[in-house]
Amino acid sequence: MSETSDEKTLAEAVDALADRFRAMPQSRLLGAVPGHLSRAAAGLALARWLAVTARAAEAVRADGGADGGPAHELPDAGAFAVGDQLAVVGHDLAAALAALPGDTAVALPDGPVAAEAVRVLAVRRLAEVSAAL
């Protein structure tokens, strides 16, 4: 399936933020930002949300139900791994959403959300973390 502009926008936002984390020196990665003990912790929190969201999107079945058991939390692999973790789970989410019609309900922890709205929310969260760095 070819990438639409929406998926490309999500993938580009993921890549841009992941690259920023990969390029950060240790002193910046470990520096505090509002709401988090460090920039790396903010990135990990976002990566964990992206992972949970991707898992929910991947679990949607064609009949409208959902598959899958409980998800495991994305591990803290250290400050220098955050950029790579963001890239992997962000691209997983983009791929999962690309396979769904925009009005398909994705069962997020706070309740069902249309796939298109999930895409918009993910891009917004990526932008918020980027702005806080």
C-alpha cells in the first residue's frame, strides 16, 4: 500500500523528532523539561504512548472487533536509545493506521477514537514534545 500524505506527515514528524533525539548530547538528553525529569524521559513517555496506540491500531479486525492480549510496556533502554525507540514505534503506528479506513474505531485506553483522529493526535503529540525540547 502506498503512503498517503497523512501517513507521510506522521512518518516525517516521527523521523524529525527521532533525529533530534539521536543528535542530542548527553547533557541535553538528561536535562529536565516541564513535566519530565529529562528530555529522554519525555521522549520515552511519548514512545510508550505511540507503542500502545500502534498496538491498538494493529489489533483492529476487519469485522470491527479487536485482537490481542495485554500489551507490554516499552522498556527504558537508556537515554541514547530514545530516538530509535521513537522511530520504531512511530513507524509501526503509521503503518497500522495506513491499513485502516479513517473512520475505523481504534480502542485507545481512554476510549475509541477514529483512525484519522488518532493520526492527528499522534502528529500533535510529536509536535508538543518537539516544542518542549
